[in-house]
Amino acid sequence: MALFTETYLKNLAQTQPINESTRMMSESKQKNSFDIFLSHCYLDKTAVKGLYIELTRLGFSVYVDWIVDSHLDRNNVTKETAKIIQSRLKSSKSLLLATSENADLSKWMPWELGYVDGHTQLCALVPVTNLSITKRTFERREFLLLYPYIKRAQSTNSRERLWVVENATNYVVFEDWMNNIRPFFRDINIDGL
């Protein structure tokens, strides 16, 4: 699969228990650090749950506010809420922005993106769509063109990996990117992986 579809993620959320990923998250919460802060629109909750399961299954510790900090009240957002989110942003190595049709409705996503971009610049997009899309049909709003996107593909040893993609020939494995190795030119087009 090139990019993540809502159908795939919602199916994953409905068929896979969150128990194993919850265990992994509890361990990360005790350490108070995460590999990924998953910024999203709450209207995409089911797809985000599937994305959370997928990312934790790949071995990453992932912060999703309503999973990790379920005590936060979305109907009563305070300065304390913002401070908790800010703290979680600081304790995450990267931010993945789940772009969807609903993403433009979120008031928090632009704030989270700006905050992390201003501090670590380790921000990438995770396209979540209800269509079957590929790189060639993945469109971004103008300011989102500043950021690479995430693609799931098999590496040369047939292991499923996440890749951070600038363009078809400039990409890097997600784990390397989290360690500040930027996408670089390769002879193999990522669409061929």
C-alpha cells in the first residue's frame, strides 16, 4: 500500500485489539517520551485508532491524546490542557500530521505543527484518505508542501517499513529521519518499492 486509506485504517481499528499497543504506550508513558506525536482531527477518531495500531505494530511509541491522556476533557479545554499537549509535543521525537478531509476543521493541528516545526522540524504528513491514492494523486495545501510525507513500503529485505519521502528519489527510512538523517537521493524510485 502506498499511502493509508480510511477503509484500511478503520478496518484495522475494528478488527485489531488495542491491548498490545496500549501496553507499549503505557511503557512509553512511564518514560514520558514518544517516537511520534500523532496530530489529527478528532472527527477521524476511528481511522486514527487504526493508524495508532499500525504505527505501534511497527514498533513505534505513539502519543494520541485521547488514548494516552484519556482524562483530558475535549468539552472543557483550559490552559492546563494546552500545557499538557505542549509537554507531550516536547517529549516526542517527531510529529506526524494525519491529513484528511476533516483536518482543515481542526483548530489544534496547525498549532501542534507550528510548535514542533519551530522546535525540532521533525514534521511529516500521513495522508489519510477515503480514496485509493498514490504519490501522483496526493495533493497538499500550499504550506504543507514544506513537509515530507510518510509512505509504507517494503524495503529491499522485504520488511515492511515507514519511509519519509520528499519526492520519488529522495527518501529515507523513518527511524533514520527521527535521528535527523534527511531524505537523500537514491537510484531506486520509491514507487518501485
